[in-house]
Amino acid sequence: MSTLRVLFVEDSELDVELERRALEQAGHRVESRCVENAAAMREALAGGRWDVVLADCRLPRFNANSALAVLHESGWEIPFIVVTGTVSDREAVALMRAGATDYVLKDNLVRLAPVVERTVAEVQDRRQARAKLLDSMERLNLALDAARLGIWEWDLAANSLYFSPECRRMVGVETFACTWEALAALVHPDDLPRAVEEAKSAIAARESYSTELRIRRGDGELRWILNFAQARYSADGAPERLIGIVQDITERKRAEEQLSRSQTLLNSMISSALDGFIVMDSKGSVVLWNRAAETMFGYTAAEAEGRQLHELVAPESTHAAYMAGLRTFFATGEGRILRRIIELTAQRRDGVEFPVELGVAPLYLSGQLHAVGVVRDITERKRAEVALRESEQRWQFALESAGDGVWDWNAQTGTTFFSRQWKALLGYEDHEIGSNPSEFSDRIHPDDVQTFQEALDRHHAGETLAYSVEYRLRCKDGSYKPILGRGRVIERAPDGTPLRMIGIHTDLTPLKAAEAERERLQTQFFQAQKMESLGRLAGGIAHDFNNLLTVINGYAGLSLTNLPADASLREPLEQIHGAGERATALVRQLLAFSRKSPPAPDSVNLNDVVEDLRKTVLRLVGEDIRIVCSLAPDLPLTVADRNQVEQLLLNLVVNSRDAMPNGGVLTIETAIATPQGVCALCNREIPRLAYVALRVRDTGTGVNEQTLRHMFEPFFTTKPVGQGTGLGLSVVHGIVRQSNGHLQVTSELGVGVEMSAYFPLGAERKAAPAPRLRAAVGHGETVVLVEDAPEVRLFLVRVLDSFGYRVLDAPSGPAALELLAAEPADLLITDVVMPTMDGRELASRARALQPDLPILFVSGYSADVIDSSKGLLAGEEFIVKPVSPDALASAVRRILAGRRHSTRILVVDDEPGIRGYVRSVLERSGYIVDEADDGAVAISKIRQAPPDLVITDLVMPEKEGLELISVLRRSYPSVRILAMSGAAGGRFLPIAEHLGADGSLPKPVGPAELLAKVRELLSPQPAR
């Protein structure tokens, strides 16, 4: 007796009892609950799973439609049957459309049990079907992976592509832009239009499509791809996305090219081969012959019907046996080939014989015995079997070629097959290992036996589909080799006991070596990244210190300049200035570590450096340390900053001295060397090139591995507090990196340390002599100064003002642009590193306002801050903080001294004040300016030397501007003309342009507007 859980939607207890009895009388045990409103129904649905809902559609407050809505809201898939006294056809149809499964009238409850049983069974069938579907999808995914099929999806609205890993492998790219354009770029140009058109046609027809096309892989190889795709559409019918499967068919296409004619015919036959369906009557005559049979045997249905089957399909040699079996079948209804599938040879109309599968079953039609035969052409399958055997042979060859060994264990025979490659992997010849399973198990490393056995036991117990485990196997020479073992049981006894198992061994030695190399490279990267981060930190600290030192050293210097020699404040100021200079030296050390100090490269002989510092070294180390110098003769030059090299040597000497508190030997060597090993600066291999080496070796205490990893970090020291800054070796690090060199360190505790700095070989260079500058005094030029640090900005304003410049200061880039937009400037001085807008961006936007504006960059970093983006441009210079007043004034004068233009401008106006104003604006921007008080004087000057531009008033007492413009345009067509006038509200300016003026401005005109128009007219012009 089955149990039915029934949820009643009913307000009549009598009707519920009648329906319950109808179900119990049909053999069901009923568990039920009755509800009369939506809340009760929601509670019942939430409390458990029901087999069926029985609802009356005539309830006054909560009818069947309302109950259906609650059921749909819950998400349960439960049969919903309407049980009612009366219902019209229209109401029944409406209920069925709303989701009801069926309906039963209360006066016919005999139908209730069959309807409930049927609907419950249908739901169970659907659930089982969904489970099978999910299982089928999982098998499909496994099949796709096994078949090497790739999946792609194109979101048409977002123009984004999904490529499965197999797709990426096919196209040979790791990174992919995932857009239609990136995909189209892979397709062969000859195939792209056809593929696009096929896709469009299929989308329009709402059909799937397949196409073959060529793609160009990332490595340049051309491959053939089979693409099968179908569109998905939105609710309004618009295509939303394309989903497709791709397969690499290059090998197939190559085979087709080789055997095109014969293979085309063969493929055509295979693709059209379907099962033939044939029916014979009791006389053996064909009464049904479908289209597949027509194709298979060559007879049309009209030709085959009414004839004996053996005449159409059987070779003549089998006719006698066929007729005997047919007679037995029709006489007794039995036969040896009935109700089973057999293979035999058939014959086509043209006499060609081919293998088929045949299944025959008896069929009674109108009381007469007939025979139904289903024929399948298995020609292709037979060929596939041959191909499969060949494929297995190729598979075996491929495994062995790849270096994988194969074994096959047979529990029934107690033997194991080991492939030749399996034996060779361990160093054995084929005849040196037998078929005993112990040949395998006895060679597992003792420490790995338990791990291997646990993986094997789990697989034998059915917990895993296959086992995969790493272990070591003993080789012939006694060494152990890392192995990845994979295997699975392919045959079991009825009780689950493994009977046969196969497996593969892969040598992991190359992989283990690659992993070790990857770990080493990762360590190198982390070390380089750490040193780079510390360098950035040191550079940032130095930048802030340089701002402070600019103020400290600058004000101290200015004060000392203005104080008499016997002033009481002079000594304290000198102490402050000296401390500032020492702080500047400390900042240079930080910049040397961060490789942001400006070097002064020159040709350096390391032998000369050692000789010049020999006495200094003797004073540094003391009498208890013996110094040995071994200098290579004829040592080549290197290009480096000599001061930095001297500092490097002294730092190394001091470091070695401190490592020998009880005395020892300090050796300084120079040599031409080709170093090997790892660079201490970046933990990378040093290139195998010739270098000039400076080597310092001591016999001190040595350092451990932990110290070696940190010794070049700034402020790292092993000395007690107060006995060192920890900058010595970090400065060495910066100097060597800045010189494009390498550093090598070897040490052993109790033996000492050897540090070798390798500098690249370089040709001799001579430094260019410093240019001689005039006294750094200004002439009232306008300088826009931009500095975000207020104290630095105030100091620089005072310095520039004291040297005779007109200074407009701004705390930020946007504020400076407002100043430049209001009036032109002769020079822009800007800090490089600022919030909101840095100096480079400010320079670019300032040049948009004033293209010929010279720019002086100032920063605590060196010029590589500028070079890192796009370098210094024409009209740009760079100075490093802390900057002295004299250095700043000299740089400003040097820039302004080289700014003058060769462009000549003639200003023609009868008002001296206007001529003077225009002349002042133009000369401050570097133009050469001449004047004339009327048109006649202007023509005389133009005849002597034609200018580049004439700026003329229009209303003058002698020769007016309009007449001057006409003369110039006839006699001097290359001279540019700018008309300016305030007469009659500028009414004459259009006339001036009509007569030939290149531009016009109404008076009064501002400086920025005037300069902008002049630059516009003097810029290169297209041919007239």
C-alpha cells in the first residue's frame, strides 16, 4: 500500500472525507491536511513536501485560482487537481492554462484515484528526467574534454567573448581581448566574410549553423577549425548571444586534401547511411521499403515492393540458406536469427557486397504473420574498429615517445605487463624486468609506501574513479626518481574485487627541476622588489629633506652674506649652515641608494682611485690592520662618477675595518673579470661579460645568511645603537646600480667577507667645460614660481626678488595656470612632485597658453624624474634641491639669456604711448621690435629691411594704415600684417582685412590677447 500526502483546499469536511475514501479504496494510505486560506496553505507548503493538491474552485474566499498562485509562489512542483461540483468548459480551460493538472467532478469521484496516480507518476517521471538530464550534461562535459572540443559564448550586446581553456589552446594565445574584433583578427581574411554571413543567416532564420574556417594561431601556424553554433534570443525575439563548440580539424582537412576525390565519395556514403526498415508478408514479398533502404541497396520502393527480399539484398551464394530459414519462420513463427542482432553480408543492386547488422522480429498484421527487418550498414563501424586498433597502437607509441611508462596488472593470472618505456624510465633493458607485480611494489621508496598504498586502497574501495599519487621509484643505479603514478581498475569481479588494472608512470624529474627553478626566480623577484621599494622610500625621504634644507641652507647663506664679519650671530649661523651642508651630504647618500642622485660620469681608472685614497685608507683602518693592494696593470677605464667610486671604496673599507676589531688583513684588488654567480643587488645571474672589478676582502668575523639577505637595506646595521647609520652598504648598492654594474658578496663565518663591485668597461671621455655665465642679475622679467611647500616658496620668492625679478608665486599647478592666463610670463619655475597636478603636467598645459614659455624644473629628485616620462624638451632645464640663491639666479639668467627670438616686428602708430606699450609686451616675450610713427616712415624702414610682421594703426595723420596695407600687400606679399584700431568702434577693421591684413584686433588690447594673435600670425601658414 502506497502513502499519498494530500493537501486539501476545501471548506467542506464531508467532501474531504469522500475524496479521502475514494483514494483509500484505490489502495492508498492517505496523509492529509485541509486549508481554507492563503496563509494556511503557505504554512502547509513550507512544512513539508506534498504529493498532490486537491482544490475546490467554488470556495467563496479562497478558490482554486488563488491556491494555484500560492503554489506557484512557493516554487514546489506538485500536481494540482481541481475537484468541484460543476465546471464549464471555459472555466476548465482557464484553470488548465493557469497551471492546473486536471479536474474531477465531485459526482464522479471514481476518476479521482486514477487521475491522482497518473499526475503523481508524471511528476516523478519529470523529476527523474531532470536528474538524468543533469547526469547527461555532466557526461557531456566529460565527453567534450575527452574529445578536445572547445566552447565559446559571445554576448552580442556587451561585445564580450568567453573562450574555454580548450579554445585558447586551439588559437594558441594565453591572453585574449575577448571582443569580436580580437576574434575576427584570428580568422583567415578569405574565410571571415563567409563565416560572418553564415552566422547572420542562421540568426535571422533562428537556426543553428556550422562552418569550417581557418585561424592564425598566436605562433603564426594556420589551423582549420570546425565551428558549430546557435543563437539565443530575448523575449522580444532579438538575438542576445551566440553559443558554439569548436574542434580542431586540421589533420582531417589535410587528409581530405590528400584523398579528396575518393574520400569525398566515401564521406558522402557514410553521411547518408541510415537504418533500412523492411517488412515482408507471409509469402516473403517486400511490402514496405523505406528511403534508407533505397539508398542502401539501390532499389526504389516501387522496384522493391512485391519482390522477394533475398533477390534484392542477399548474395547469390546465400539464397538457398535464406529460403530454408524463411520457410521455417513462416511455418513455425520461429527462427535462429529472430529477436537478436546478427552480422552478415548484404549485396547492393550493383552486386557489391557489404557488412550489415540485421535484426528480425515477427509481426502480425490483420492476423497474418509478417517479418520486420531493421538493416544497418556497418561498413563504417568495421572501418572504425580497424582505425581503433591502429589508434591504440599510435596511443601506445605516443605514450612511450612522451616518456610515460605503461603497466597492466592482471589479478587472475597474477602477472603484470611493463612497457619498454616503463623499464627504460628506471634504467633497465626490456629483458631485465619480468612480469611479477613485485617488480613494481619492491621499488617504491620505503617512505612513500604508505602514501601509495592509501591512494590505491581508496581506489580499490571505489572511492575514486582513478588514483593519482606522487612517489619515488628505485632505479637500476640505486637512485630514486620522482614519479607521478596514475591508474584505474578496468575490470572487477561481481563482488567488486579488482581483476585488472592499468596505469601510467610519468617521470617528474624535469617538473621538479622546473619547480625549483621557479622558486629560485620567485625569490629573486621578491628581493629585487623589496630593494626597489626601499629605494622609493629613501628617495621620498630625501625629497622632503631637500625641501627643508633649501630653506635652512638658503636663509643661512643669505644671512651670512648680509652680516659683517664681526657680528655676534655670524658663528651660530655658520654652525647652522655647516650642519645643513652635512645634512645635504646625508641626503645625497639616501639618493645614491635610491639611484636618484645626479651622477657626473667620467672616465675613471680604478687603480688611480685606489692610489689616491691609499693614505686615507691607512688613517681609517689603524695600525693593527695590514693593507695589501693588488692592482692589475694596464687596467681599462670605466665610465662612472669618480666621487661616487671613492665613496664606495671608503664605505667598503670602513665596513671591513669594523669586522676586524682585533686586527687582520685588508686586501684591495683591481682586475679585469668575467664574474659568475648571482648579483647581490637583485639576486639574479650576472651576464657573462668582461668587467673592471674593484674587490675588498677582509679576514674578519664574516656574516651569516640572514645578514647577507638584509645587508644592503638602508639603516640595517649589526652595530650597537649610536655606532652607525646603516647607510654604508646601501649607498654602495645605489652607486653600483647607478653605474650599471653588479655586486657580488661571499662570506664564511670566522673567515671574512669578500665584496666585488663590477663596473662595465668604458671608453675615455672628457667632461665638457662649464659655461661662463654673466652676473645673475634680472631686469624686471616676470617669473611665475610654483611650489607646494610654503616655506620653500617664500624663500625662493625672496631670492628671485633680491636679484631683480618680478615674481608671481602659486602653491599649485591650477593656481599657476590662472596667473599665466591673466598675463604672459618670461619664465615658469615649478617643483616636479606636487599634489593635484605635477610639474610635467603643469608645463604641458602652460605651453598650451604660452608656447614659447621657458620652464625651469626644481626637485629633490634628479633629472631622471623628468626623463622617466618624456625627457627635458627645448626651453626646459632642471636643478636639484637644496638649491642655493646663486645657483637659482644663475640658472634663471642662463635660460632668459638664450630666449631671444630672431623674429622682427615693426609697430606703426602715431601715439608714442601705444607704441611703447606694444614694444614692451613683445620684447618681454623675446621679439626684436622697431617703431614708426606713420605709414611713410614705416615704408622707408621696410624697404631697408622687411620685417616678419607689421602691426599698424589704421587712422594716422600722414599715410594712413589702410594705404600702408595696400602697399605692403602689393610689394611685400610675404610680410604678415596685423591691423589694430579703436576708431569708429573698430568699423574699419573688416576693410583692413579685405585689403590684405592677415588679422585684426580692436583697441584697447590686453597683453595676453596681443601675444596670442602675434603667435598665431607668425606660425607656419598654408600656401596662399
